[in-house]
Amino acid sequence: MADTVVNFLVENLLQLLSENVALIKGADDEFNNLLEEVQRLKAFLDDASKYHSDSKQWDQLVKDIQKTVHKAEDVIDKFLVQSKQHREKGKVGRFFDKVNHIGIVRDLATEIKGIHDKVKKLRENNQQAFQPRPVLELPKKGVQEQGPSLENDEVVGFDDEASKVIKRLVEGPAESLDIIPVVGMPGLGKTTLARKIYNDPKLSYEFFSIPWVYVGQEYKIKDIYLRILKCFKKSIEDHLNDDVDTLAKVISDFINKGGRCLIVLDDVWEPNVIDHVKKVFAENKKGHRIMMTTRDRYLATYANTEPHDLKFLNGKESFELLEKRVFGKGSCPDELVELGKKIAGNCGGVPLAVVVIAGALRGRPNTNDWIRVQKNVAEHFYKNTQAGCLKFVEMSYNRLPQEVQTCFLYCGVFPRGFDIPSWKLIRLWIAEGLIKPQQTYTPEEIAEFYLNDLVNRNLVILMRKKSDGQIKICRLHDMLHEFCRTEASNKWLFQQMHVTSDQAIPSIQDKDTCRRLCIQPSILNQFLLDKPIAEHVRSFYCFSSEQKQIDLPPNDIKHIHKAFTLIRVLDVEPVKFLFSKDFNQLYHLRYVAISGEFKSLPPSFGKFWNLQTLVINTSTSESTLEVKADIWNLLQLRHFHTNIPAKLPVPATTTGKTSCLQTLSMVAPESCKKDVLAKACLLKKLSIRGQMVSFLEPKGGISNLEELKCLEHLKLLNDVLDINKAIHLPPAFFRLVRTVKKLTLVNTRFSWSDANKLAQLEHLEVLKLKENAFIGDSWMPEIGGFSALQVLWIERSDLESWKASSLNFPILRHLVLISCDKLKAVPFGLADIHNFQEMRLDNSKEAVKSAKEIESKKPKFKLTIFPPETDSKDTVKVQRLVKFILGIIHKHDP
């Protein structure tokens, strides 16, 4: 019964009141009365949340509750800011508009009590109208939660389609440009097919370069060109101010110097895009290709009179997809097969419809549930129309537990087609108050479980996994994105700012519908020119897939500080940000992600007592970022990210409350002092970058890591000055970081004999050795080590000989070798490891034969080799090898 957005609003209000009792002086009785009324309403809503209803009376009460909670938030937040300001000035007892606040608080308490009575009466008089809601149970603490699946075999019915398109790409006109459009209705799988083709190793070897560009409806030709250019140049800073003609010429020059090029354009809406991309192939005599996806058949035939029409799934394929998405590697129980076939058949051959319905069925083996879904599918499907697919989304959405519903809708704040980093999504969920605290789990653990649940229900697409199998990048399908935007707007969760048909920007003055704003970078300048004032806005987002910064006049940037005085979440990374006096007064900030030419973090950040996540990206020429703010005074701060090493202040005192910091990424080695790490003793993730020679000495900063009893992820990045100076791991390294589960070493240049010290880390699950982390030509690990290691990654190493077996890596699951071109063989003894399932070899030619021998011994073993082998050596072209060498760093994860 309790609407998901309303419940989380009341929860946040209750938390706001409870956590700030000390600051609410002079109005204690009134605020306590308000707190009691909110607690009563919250207790009732918690019980009501177990049910849902279509009652129109309830819908109206939902709006009433939202308006009242918003009023309460505004009053409390303003009161807290004034109280904070007066305390800082030493005027604690001074009268400041207290009478007005007390009157408003009294009225709010009365209003909330009246709403509570209405809600209670409505439920008592209509008990039969309320149905039980689903409940999401968290796994038991200590149980390893597996990440969602990302297997190619889940793409059902596309093998034949992919083969046809690949054949056209490879075997088309030998000298002229050819465009292959993939056309089909929304939800048919155009992008999924394009991704499958894009990731096919045959194409990686056939084409010199393959840029992928998401276009969408709100594209700019310049942005498209810059994304293409990014495939040829690691840095495009020098071209950000070029016009489109200059960019086309620059790209054309790169293409002419290389071999065949394939450009993938995803979600094209206008012929203008095709015309401009064709310009980069001005001197085409190499058989270049463009592959594009579109839902517009007219546009497809404009590009090529014979587009590839994506077919609908047949009944067998639909059921196969449904079965895979509901039961994973298992099979459908016999008693559900016929129902499953009917459900799949009623989806009209649209993969998205099958996938979304599968999400509603997952974990529900009850026959009655399947009968109910089967009836609803038949009722809601309207001949493959978009409205019909949206009904499927709504069905799955209604089956979500209440707390996960809001998290799902919130995904819509990101732009359409945006690749969403899981860490950012999770931190934003927490900052927005969408994750309820629990005693046995951290907010991050709960949020990660919710995200896994959304992926497993096929409502969020898994794009890329971390080495430990968890989600790294995700995104929303266009249709699900549209659902989230629409539903969130109806529920007043957030509003998207966009230019209307008359080129105007909508008003943001409504205090209920405009609490959170997400704005397109292209209209940010126009929006700020109007000098908006909207203290009711709590969140302001500006996301972009581009790496270029939006350079706005300083006065325009300051309007952000002045406009949103009670803001909690500020994520404007594409904007070149500046600080001001007004920014220093934004005491309610919980989440800040900004970019700019910052040489230091000013002291004013030490006043943001609610800050949880701080992300600072600086483009300064300085090698470090000096932190002048007293971050140890920020007792809510959990995650601190910088793109260059930060120099941290020394804590004023080691006594008092411990910092709740979980992530420090990245810091300078000289900041890892004993008193600093003792204050941050709850750290789980630590990244250290700088000159490691003195840090790694037995009495250096490395010894202070023993203060970190909860450390799970450690990354050491060495900035080498003298490559001839030997660096050694201290003998007690394993004792200092005994809790570490993931260890990454970059350019540390240790001797391979030192690797045996890592073998003693009994909790180590992932080990990444990059850019000559170890040097030498031979590695012979000791028997009995690496007892928990599941993933081993070795990149850019001069290793020649390596001996290993199940005695050295007893549960190794995944091996990655990149640019290990001197390695003569992968140890055949690894084939005896029962868990060993996957191996990837990139530019490690000498080791291919041995890898294939291991593959032949292990059934269902997944071996990926790049560049792929060819039967005829005469077909190997120099340009393809050059392409690989130049592109390997750019293409793979750092």
C-alpha cells in the first residue's frame, strides 16, 4: 500500500530529525512532537508497505504525504543551516527567527497527524483492496554472493543473424565503402546483435580499428567525431576546439594511414549522421565499413537499399531465451514447460519482452504465479507495439520489492545510452537515502545486492564485470530508460531538464516535482543564464559520455552555488568547476563529484559534516593534490576519490571518533603515516601512487599498513625514476596486509622471487600484475601458496619461463596474459586445477600452443586468443598486427 517513494521520503525525514537533535536548540518541544508524529506515520507505512492497492484515494494521499514531507524537509534543513552558521560565529544563544520556525513546526506536526489518521482509516475501510507485496531477503552474512551472468550463450537466436552481418562486413565490396544497417522495432535486440558482432574476434582481426559510437536522438556531429577520434588517439585534448570539418580531416588522415576501418553507429535517428560519418572516408579504396542500428526503416534504406532486417524470435527460440533467463544453467521443471511456452509465445518474438517477463518469473517456481503471468502477457501484448513492451516492464516493476523499486527508477537520472559505473550508482543510491541501514550489512553491501537483483531480473543490463565477477558497468535498455523517466516524473522522484519545442527551459519552481534535477550538458549554460533560485532542489546532476570539460564563465558556475542552498547531491563532473563563498555554505552536501584545475582541496570542505562521497578530478599540472580540509572531522565521509595522488593532512588528534572512510583512491606514499592510517583504520580500499622505493623499505610507510585491519583491496602504482634501482617487497608484507582479497601492482619492478611473499596471503582472491610489476625471465612459485587465488592477471611482462600446477594455485579459475610475448608456454600443470575455467591470451603468441593443449584437456573451458589465429599465414597482414600493438592499452581495462 505504501508507495515506494513516499516511504523512503518519510524514512529520510525521520533520519534527518533523529540525527540532528543536538543542533535543534530552542525549538526542542516542537521538533520532538514532530519527530513522534513522523515515527508513528513511519511505523504505519512500514506495515502498509507489505501491501499494494490501485485505490485512487490512496494515490491522492500519496501526493499529500509527499507535499507535507517536503515542507518538513525544507523547514528542518533551513533551521539546521542557520543553527550551524550561528554556532560557527559563537552566537549559540542568539535569537534568529526562532518564533517563525516553531510555528511552522507545530503546524507540520498537526498536518502529519491528520494524514496519518486518513491513511489509517483508508486501510481499515478497504482491507480487501490491498494485496501482499514481494519481499527481498538479503543472503546470510558470510555467504559469497555470486555476480550475475554475462555469457554469450544467453544471446539466443542471434548466431545466424550475426554470421550474416559479419559476412557482409568482411566479404562486401573490396574497395568501396559499404554501410550495413540493422533495422528493427524497439526491444528486438539491435544493439545486442551489434555488440555481439563488435566483440567477435574475427572482426577485431579483419579491421584496423573499430570505433563504437552511441548516437541517440540528442546527438552532436562534433561529439560523434570526437568519439571516433578517441579510437585513434589516446588523448584528444588538442582537438576539443576543432570544428567538424577539421575533425573529419584529422580522422580521415588516421584512416588513410592504416588499414580497413569499421565504424559502428548505435541508435541512429537522422540521415545527417550518416552523411557526416561518410566524410571521414574521403579516399576510400580499402573496403571500409559502417554498421548502424536504427528503428527507422526509411533511414535504413537511405543508407543501403538492402538493410539487414532483424527477425523476430520463433517460438522455440523465445522459450529457450525465457528458460535461460529464468533458470540460468538449469532447466525448466516439467510442470512449467507448457506454461512457459505459452508465455514465451505470447511475447510476439520480441527478445526484450521475453527477458523482462523472465525477470518477473525468476525465483517463482509456483504454478499459480506462472498462470497469472501468462494471463497478463496475453492481455497486455499489443502486436509488438512499444506500449505493449512497456506493459511488460510495468509487470516486472510491480513485482519488485518496494525498496528496490525506487533504486530501479533512480537509474533513469543517467542519460539514455549511458554506461553507468556500478560504484557511482551505488554511492548515489546511498547519498539519496534509498538504502535503509541495517545492523549486519553496510549500505554498500545492501546496494550491491539490490543491483545484482535488478540485473538478475533483466531490468538492468550488465555491460562489464570486475575480475571478481561483480558488476563493473551497467546500463538501461532504451525502453526501460523511458519507463524509469516517466514513472519517476509521475512520482516526483526526479525531473529531466530539456529544451521544450519553443526552445524554452521549463520552470523549476515547483517545490514538489523539482527536488532532483538532471540536466543535459548542452543546455546547462542557458539554464544558468536565467540565474535560477530554487532552495527546494536537493540534487543536481549533469552527466556526459564525453571526456571533454564544459568551460563556463565563472559567474555562471557560481549560480549553481547560489541557486541550490540546501543541496545534498552535486554531480557535475563534465563542468569545469570553481569554488566560491556560497559553495562553502552548502552544509547539507552528502555527495560531491566535480572536475576542475584544483591544486588543493580548500579548508571549507571540512565544514560539510554530512559528506559521504567526495570525487575530485583535477586537470592541474601538479603531481599531487594537497588536502587542506580537515577530512578527519568529516565523520560521515566513506569514500574519497582523486585522479592524482592526494597529500592528506595529519589528524589533529588520534583520540576521539574513528573516521568511517572505506575508500581512499588515490594517495601519495608520504601520506601513509602511522597516525593517518590509525585514524582511517576501517579502510577497505586503498590505492597508493608515487615513488615507492622509500615507502617499501622495512621501516618505510609500508609498515603502517598493519593499522588497516579491514583492508580488502590494495593497489600500489610506482612512478619510477631510476629503473636500475632495485625494489623489494619487505619480508613481512604478507603480515601487514593479511586481510587483502584483491591486490594490484603496477610498475613496481619486484623480482619474481618476491612473488612467493604474496603466496602467503591466505585471503587473496584476485592478483593483478601490470606494467612490469615483477621483472626477470623465470617464475617458480612455492608449493602450498595462493590458497584462495581465483584470478591471476599478468600484463606487459618479460617473463619467459613459468612452472606451476594445482599445487601452487589450487583453486585458480581465470588466467589473463596480456603482452607476455616472451612467455614460451602456459604451465600445463594448470590443467589439473578443477576450478580452472577460463583463459585469455592477448599478444602472447608463444604461449598459444600450450594454452590450446590445456583447452583440449578441459571440457567447457573458455579460451580467448587475440589476435585470432588464421589457417593461412599469407593472410596475416602487417596492418592488423600494428593495430593490435597500438590499440591494446586503449582497448583493455587498465
